[in-house]
Amino acid sequence: MDVIVTARRRTADGAWWYECEAIMPVRYVSEDGTTEQKAGPTPISVHADCITPIPGEDYRAVPTVGAEEGRQWVAVQTRGTRGRGLWWALHHRTCWSARGGWQARRITAAEARDLLAASGWVCDMCRPDALLDGQALSPEPGSQE
């Protein structure tokens, strides 16, 4: 089956999906009523884990939607010790240390950078400062963003 990649998209849960057109056989009816088989595009969505890039093919021209919308970071409000009050800790969404806290919310990379700049506190386990350092705002699928 031939498949054409038309776009890649990051959904709100952070998963990457490829929007594709599978070239499928279709029935074509001509004006005189005769029928024949032709090829026609059928829109499909394929999870990024199921896509195998063609070696040597350049995919930079494929439109990318939602790169910044992916919420790969978790801000956890935690009660401080020794009178520090409440403060926000930043974690990657896969960090085991992100559990607990008073309040937790998924945030974008831009919000994560702002939180790091404001508080300077980083998780010792997932090191969000190292993951966010120099990371492009529109990362390639499969990256930690």
C-alpha cells in the first residue's frame, strides 16, 4: 500500500500522529456508465511509533502542527520546608517524582521555561533544565519535548 504523509500533529496529550493519505483502490464510474479501478487517497491517522521513515527522504517540509501545544511537562505545587510556603516544582511528565504535591498541572515547554526562569527549582531526577536547555520550540517527533 502506498502512503503519503501530509502532516504531523501533536495532540493535547503529547502524542505525535502522522496525518496520511493511503492510496487505495477505488471504483470509478465514467459518464458512459462503464466502471474501472483507479487509485484514490483515503485519509488516515497513524501514531508516530508505527511510522518508519524512508531512508534518505527529507521530512522537514512536512507541516508540523501542535509542537508547542504538547504538554510534556508537569508543574507540581509543593509545600516547602522551614517556612518556605508553597512553591512550584517542574518535572517531565514521565518523572516518577512528579506524583503527589498539592496541585499538579500539565504545561507547555514555553510555560516550563517561564517557570524555570521564575523559580529556578529543578527536579533532581528528570533534570528539566537540561532537557529544556536549547530545545527548539518546534521539536521533531520522538524528542523529549
